[in-house]
Amino acid sequence: MKTLDAILVVVVLLLLIVIAKCYSIGFLFKLLIAVILVAYFVYTKLKPYASKLDPKYKSKFDQVQGIFDGVTNLFNSIPKWQVGPGLIMDPSQIIVMSILALILCIL
């Protein structure tokens, strides 16, 4: 399984090099931001169910969680919003998604 992952990484890197030669770096940056935005959205949806994940996906989720939790911890000083009785919303997730969407729109 490890060799398959290594082969996939090499193929992706080769495709990125080909795309970089055909398109500008700005396009690749937009593509990267869009992928990060979608990955962050999926992460926020799976986070409450992390304990129920299949073991083969749990390790990948833990790696992604280490990255995205570090980013959302930057905004811990912002108080959480109480939107109903027993319902609290974390604004840091909205802020991170908004920043990524703004970067995507500006480019």
C-alpha cells in the first residue's frame, strides 16, 4: 500500500508540472486553495463523527486534523456563539472558510 501511495504522489507531481507549464502559477494557486477549501469543509462535517470512522480512514483523518486544528486554534480568542439552548457554534471555522474563499475570489 505504501508503494501505491508513493506512485500516486509521483503521478500527481508530474501532472502538476505539466499543468504548470501549460498554465500560469496563479491557476495552480487557485486550484490549491479550492482543494484546501473543499477538504476543510469535509473535515468540519466529519469532525463530530471522528470516533466512528473506519480505521483505514481514521489515520488519514488524524493527519488532516492535526493541520486544520492548528489553523483553527489561531482563532481561539474569538468567543463561541450561542445560537440556541445547548447549541454553540464555533466562528473559527467560518472565519477560515471565509478567508480561503476570499483568497480564491481575489486571485
